[in-house]
Amino acid sequence: MKVTFVRHGQTEWNRLGKQQGLADIPLDQTGIEQARKTAQLLKDEVFDCVYCSPLKRARQTAQMICEGRNIPIILEQRLIERDMGEFEGMTWHQFDTRAFWDYTADLHYRKAENIRDFDTAAVAVRCTDYYFGFDCYYPYNTLLIISCLNNNT
């Protein structure tokens, strides 16, 4: 099995350094161009199926990559980003992002997803079990996975 991973293109919130987590922010003009370039880079790749985060930025990226191709796009909840809760929409400088991403700190928040819970749920269950389960559960040979998980995960 061959699996290709793509992260969504840029959003306005990415550009502004805002935490977007589960906020359903669309691609900005740069993100649209990035998705088009990615589509061009992948134009000769054959994909049996695309699994995509249901968030708009990932869906838009998937749609541009698959445009003009008969590739099913399956929305997969486990490919969403960490829930930023009360920090959603804030910039990196408006709260202690170092502590927010510090696994050893193990901080708990009113709404935001704890890093250890995220690591356990998102990385292990949302991703690892999901990715490694492909061989057992999916009849596809080549997959494209479009995720909202960021560089910190």
C-alpha cells in the first residue's frame, strides 16, 4: 500500500498566527495557490481514494487536488486538528503556547484539549490506529490523506 500525506493550504488565520484548531476557516488566496501547486505536483499520481479532514481548509485542498479526476473523497473525523478551545482565534503571543504544547506540563484547560489527551487520542487513535488499519480494513492500494494536524503533532 502507498500512502501520500498532505496538509491543507494556508488560511488567513495561519498567516495571522491565530490558533484555528476546530474553527472551520477556509483557505486564503495563498492556500488556494498552494493547493493548486500540490495538485500539479500530484497530477500523475494515481489514488484509489482520498481520506480528508471534514474541516473546510482540508476539503478545499482535497477538491483542488482531485479536480477533474474520478477519486472518491471520504471525510474522516479523526483527521481534524487539536481542539484549541478557549485559545481558538488567539495568536501565539496571546497565551503561553510553550506550556500549551508541553507534554511534560500536562496542563488541563476549561475547553482546550489537553496535550496528553490529544497525543493519546489524536496521535494514537485518530491517526496511528487509523493509518495502520488501512491494510486490514480498506481495499485500496494508493491513498491520499489530507489532514489538519499541524507541525506540532
